Amino acid sequence: MAILQNTPLLAALFSIFFAQFVKIPIHFLMTKKLDWKLFTSTGGMPSSHSAAVTSLCTAIAFESGLDSPLFAVATVFAVIVMFDATGVRFQAGQHAIIINQMRADFQTFVEQTKGWAQKKNEDKMKELKTLLGHKPIEVLMGALTGIAISIVIYNTLV
């Protein structure tokens, strides 16, 4: 299969997998809590989005050169993804924190006035996901992760 010969694609996919996996020990070192759900969640250190796009961009640089139109497309794509990760998605997470607090405050009010405490937990609404985006350092570390992975691949395997 030709797709298995596509080193930029494989490097980018490996970078996603690696960045998602490494979040688990990093989180454990910081909190002393093992959370396997981090492997499939968004946000956190390092950014797997940044790792993927920079790995792809670096691999394309090795394959096509820094002066190729394909490298230009990959670079612009990488910048947009990383900007979005630190901008819109991060702000959406911040909004979710405030909305969750407002909902919690409203639930407290309902409990006090309408017997909310007698309802089952399944009947209560789930909280919005607050870890949607990345802090700039998380994006930077993801970017460095992706670049390093492609450099290692091209200097050792290809």
C-alpha cells in the first residue's frame, strides 16, 4: 500500500499518538494522579495538534524542500492550527469554566427551592468540557515535539 510509504503522513500520525500518550506521565508527575482519559482528550501538555502539524511541515520540508509550494501550504496550515489552538479553542474552554460555575450556582439555587437534591445524578446535566484549547507553552512544546519527531525519522529511518 502506497499510503504506508507516505512518511510525512506517518510522522504526523505518530506525533499525534506520541503527544497524546506523553500527556499521561506529564500529568502524573504534576498531580500524582494517573488519568488514562488524557490519551483521548483535547488540551493539555503538549499540544498534539501542534505536534502533528509541525511534524507534517518538517517532513514536507525534508521531502520537498523549504522552497516548495507544498511546504508553504503546510506552514500556513500549521500556523492556522496553532493560532486556533491558543485562541478560539482556549477561549471556548475559558467560557466553559464560567458557564459551568453559573450552572453550578443555579443548581444550588434550585436545590434550595425545588428539592433538586432528591433527583438522580443521571437526571442532572453534564458539565461542559473546559480543556478545549492550549496555553501558548503547550502549543510551543507540541510544535517542538513534532519537529523533533520528523527530524529523528528523517535522520534515522529514511
